Amino acid sequence: MTLTVAIADDQELVRAGFKKLLATEQGIDVVGEAADGVEAVAVARRLRPDVMLMDIRMPRLDGLEATRQVTRHTPTQVLILTTYDLDEYVYEALRAGASGFLLKDCPPDMLTSGIVTVARGDALLAPSITRRLISEFAKRPSAHDPKPLPDLTARETEVLIHVARGETNQEIAARLYLGEATVKTHIGNILMKLHCRDRVQAVVQAYEAGLVQPGSAGGGLTHD
């Protein structure tokens, strides 16, 4: 199965570089490009690619609002790419619906595996980005008052806490003495009840609801 990808970045050389890199990868087809956020939304709506590589700082419409519109109106998964791991928009980009966050200077194999990861609905964050994200929770309150989570079962709440600490399904299964299939079922139920596209969105809600505190053991996001 071939994954379709669109690239949104205001620098033509950056778009050309990513396109050339991905052209060598079997199973990945770059189907569209955008030079700003407005074009990114239009491309996503018209072509509905599996994954959109999205720069944050772009003219006319920044990547944050573009991500919000793309994830709201299309099934496209957004993988944020930035030059800086100190980007102040990391947290807001994830709240907007981004499924992953990588640095533009990441190794080529990390980019291609990242595309595959977010395309299947998993979360992807570079380790340095994870640390910054947790730091953001510690120093920057949400723009909205935290809302109680819907009625999760005690076990679902327990699983969500472990997910928010950055544990994989295998690690959660070992800690809670469950089968991996059972953990996956719980996570599926959690995503459904919280109306989340993926694990990233569930983790954001867990932190905002106070289930997990910044700086607690683990603290991070991974993918399986």
C-alpha cells in the first residue's frame, strides 16, 4: 500500500529537498505541495493525503491554524517539522491536532518511519521535543479551564496515565499484568470516549485534566 504525502513549507528549497528524499522511498508518494498555510489547507481538502508535513512558521496562515483546519476537515494526519526544538508552538500544535513533531535536521530514516508511524494513527515525538512538551505543561496553563474527562473506567484511566507517561503498549501490559491485545482495546476505547484522533491527543487531555503531573515518573510520548 502506497502512502500519499503533501509538503507544506514556505521555503521552496526545503520542499524540494523533502520531495527528492521521499522520491527514493518505496511505498511513499508525494502528491502535493504548499507554500503557505492557506495552500496547505486547500491541498489537504483537494487531495486528502495520508500525511501532511507541516512547517509552523508560514505566511498568510501559520502551520498551527492550518493544522487545526486540516485535522478538523480531513482525515489527513499532520506531522510537524521545524528547525528548532525550542519552538514555542509545540504544545499548541499538538492541541490543534498534530500527530507528530520532528526536527528538520532529523535523519532521513527517522522522517520516513515517522510518516509511516503517524499514517497508522500512532504518535511520534522526537525525544528532545518530548522534554520540551512536558516542560510546557509545567509552565504554561491551558488557555481554557480544564474539563473533567468523560466517564472512563478505573482500568481505562489507569491505562491512560501510563500512556501519558510515555510507555508503550508492551510496557503497559507488563506493568498492569494484561495482554497487549487488551491494552490496545483499552486504548481504543479511551480514544473513542475522549473523541481523540490518536494517543497524542489523549495525552494532552490527560495532562490538562490533571491525571498526570509534569515531571512525574516517565513523562513523555512514544509510539509502538
